[in-house]
Amino acid sequence: MCKPKLLLAALMLGGLAHTAQAQAQAYPVKPVKLVVGFAPGGAADFVARTVGTALGNSLGQPVVIENKAGAGSSIAAEAVAKSAPDGYTVLIASPSSISVNPALNAKLGYRASDLLPISKVTTSPLVIAAYPGAGISSIKDLIAKAKQAPGMLNYATSGNGSAPHLGAALFSQVANVQMQHIPFRGGSLAIQSVIAGDTQITFGTPPSVLPMVQAGRLRGLAVSTRERTPLAPDLPGMREAGLPEYAIEFWYGFFVPAGTPPAVVRKLFNATQVAMQQPAVKAALAREGTEVSVSASPAQFADFLTENEKFWVRLVKDASVKIE
């Protein structure tokens, strides 16, 4: 290539780099899409909609919620991973789509490295609840009934590989019981099946379960943390419930496609920090049994994910959980 052409190519590359930098600095100039991997009405959807308005105010652009349910939230994760890395498509995700599914399912259309972490946003216990007509009023009742008829009790969750599914698998392992897993495409659908008596037990997320417990439509048995939590003060922790060896929590966080400019990642992180500290956001989440828990930086969240993945993957293997 002659020198004039080399110079022209260099100028064009420089211009493209300058344009990309300018776009990152101007970000955002249009609405941002926040993708939820479950059907409306579940915990991820509740957190996204609770945080979305505050996040939009912090960014200066509306945040639009889009539900893409299915495959333990892997459909949503893949869609975001393959979207343009410009900061306008954000994923709210739990350990299932970030740590568990990519590590254990080679057929997925994305890997964990295809998504960049922004920040953890919430942490919660699971809530164990029963159909009021099932004759189960405590964790001890649940264990006794499951041992009396192995494999006959059905438990509903928001899907294969979801945090509730894995929480139930760990419970079965620790309590040495057998129960039948019935997966649904979202937490609200799972809860409705228990309310109807089609299934007997749920290991559910607080926003899905607690309102039904408070309304008397489900019987709350315990939270999955070892001790009681102010997030659900009327329910015992697992030590008090008689199974102190069992404890598990789950989280939600924000992610963007790999290749998103660092300046955009930083703006999203800063906006998330501001949104999650709003008193109205904290109060709304707390009412539904969810606690604000933000990362110190995207890098700190990435380090947390590296360690957290070990726990979830080990759990899946030890409990012989099948991931679809």
C-alpha cells in the first residue's frame, strides 16, 4: 500500500476511534432496554421494574423493561450477549444465567465471558412455602412428609437451573429427602401452581412468595438463611426451623455485552449506584423481602462472580442437578 493510502487508512481508523469515544461520552441519547429472563410477576421482573425508573432518572433516559422468559433465563442472556455493545441493552441476571448454565451446558449460544458485569444490585433469601391444604406447617413437617413418601411431594420453581431450583436441590441433599421438581417459566407461574394445589411446595423468591403468605394463600415455612432476617421477620431461619446445616442466598446484577466501551460501563455503574441508594427504591425492595447490595466497582463484581461461580457449580454437581 502506498503512503497516501496508508495515511488515509490511519485517518479513517482515527476518525472511527474518535467517533466511538464521542458516542461513549454522549451516552445515553436514547432509551435503555433492561432485559428480564423470566415472565412478568417474578422477582427479577419486580426488581427490574422497581429499579428501572430510578435508573432512568439517573441516566437521563427512560429504562424500558423487556421480558424474555425461558431456559432458566438463558434466552435473555443470549439475546443480550449478542446485542450491540453500546450500553443500550442491559441484562438483569441471577447466578443461573451467569454462573451455572454457561459452565454446565455446552449447547448454550453464549458463554459467561460474553457478558460484562456492571454491579450486583440486590441479595435475598429464598422463601420456603407450602399449599395450605398440604398438611405441612413447618420445615420438620416437610422433611417428615418427604421421607414418608419419597418422590411424591412436588415443588415448583421458576425454572431449571434457577436459584430456587438449586436452593431446593441443596435442601433435598442436606435433609436427605427426595422431592419432584416442577419447573415453570417464571416465579409467579410457579407460585400460582402451589396456590392452586397442583404442586405442594415452593422454594421461591420473596417478591413472588411473601405477598401470598401475608394474604394467607400460602403457608410460609422458613427463609433459607441460617438466622431470621428483618426482610421476612415472621418466618424462622433454618437454625430455628431445625435444619441449621442448610443456608443459601441469591443475588441479581446488571450486565452488558462484552466489548461495551469502558466509559459506558462506568456511566451505567455510576447510575446504578445512584438509583440503588434512593430511599424509595430501598423501601420498595425491603417490603418484598429484597435487600439492596451494590458492588464497589465493576471489577469488584467480576471478582465476586469468579468466587461465587465455584459455589453454584459445585452445588449443581454435588446435587446431580440436571440443567436444560
